[in-house]
Amino acid sequence: MSNTRNNRFLFLILMIGIFTAISFASRTVLLFTDIAQVDLGILPLFKLYAVGLFYDLVASSYYMIPPGDLSCPASQQIVQHENT
């Protein structure tokens, strides 16, 4: 039982980690693409990656919304069909 609890959100955490890693890599590639126009100080780079991480975590939080959200009309039809 405890093994199931530990693995319950493993896929979700993995997807968020992959999404964040891909976003970090693409942000870094875009940074080096326009390196001449970027302020290379420690604070601006930290701010760039911190704001990017915040946006990535907000975007990846949509993975945490359960697919059975009853506000969706398709979900309501599925629930009604299962109850009949």
C-alpha cells in the first residue's frame, strides 16, 4: 500500500520535470541566440530564470487539474452515462 502512495504522483512529477527542463533548455538557447542584446549580470540572469521558472510552474500546474472536472460538458456526459 505504501508503495502505491509513493508512485501515485510519480507520472505527474515526471511530466512537470520534463516540461520545466525543456522550457529551461529552450530559454537558454534563446538567451544565447541574442547574447549581444542581453544584460549578462548575475541579478538580471537570475531574474530571467526565476520569472521563467514561475511561468513554467504555473503552466505545468494545468497538469494537476483532474480530468474529471465536472465543469466540462464532456465530463458531465460521461458521468451521466456511467450512472445509468
